[in-house]
Amino acid sequence: MSATPAELEFEEKAVPLWRYQQLDQLSKHHLKNRARNLEDSVGKSRLPLRVAQDSESLICWIIDVQVMLSEAVGTPISHSEFGLPKALLARREGQDMPSPDMAPPTDRGEHGDSQGAWRRIERAATAALLLARCA
């Protein structure tokens, strides 16, 4: 795994990137500031709604946005490359299922994991929306 860059270029602006270990050391107030800075850099209307305000949710939201942003600019960086612990990622992925009125695909992913395949589709769609909003 290569080193995670310290920033990405987005619409001629340098957007700083933060690893989980860095974010985990910050107070809730500073995490909210980092989230606001991301919203300002990318555009609040282009990003997923930031609902939960607890520290863990803020950290996950920041990393989610960074993953989407990295995909949008053609330099994909995974949650694990941002240092998100596997246990936290697994717990969050269980919560990120689509609403009941959106049926996940019936075919199973290459490892028999339809939920994982659905999450990958959902993330790709979100990145595509971000790219479309940037155009």
C-alpha cells in the first residue's frame, strides 16, 4: 500500500486529507470544523448529508467524503488506506444498507456477498453524482 497523500487537487483547490489516527485525536469541535472545511472546499450540496454529530460519526463522514473525493478526481483511496479500523468499517457497512424500498441486486458478488456488492454500487453511484455536480 502506498502512502496516502496529504491533499488532493479539486477544482484548482488543494483539499487536505486526514487519516483516522489524526482525526481520532481531535475534539468534537475540531472535527466539526474539519467537516465544515470539506463542505466549503467541495460544496455542501455535492456531499452526503451530515446528520450525526458524535465524534465517531463525524470521523466516518469525513473519511467517506475523502474516499468519494479521491474517486471523483481519479485517485481512488480506500477507507482502510485512510486508516479506518476494520471493526469500525464492518460495523458501519452493516448500517449503510439501502432503505427497504430499494431492493439490493439479486445476484451475489464474486464472494457471495450481495450486501457488499450493493455497497460498492452505492459508493460508485455517489462518486458519479459528485463528478456530475462538478461538471
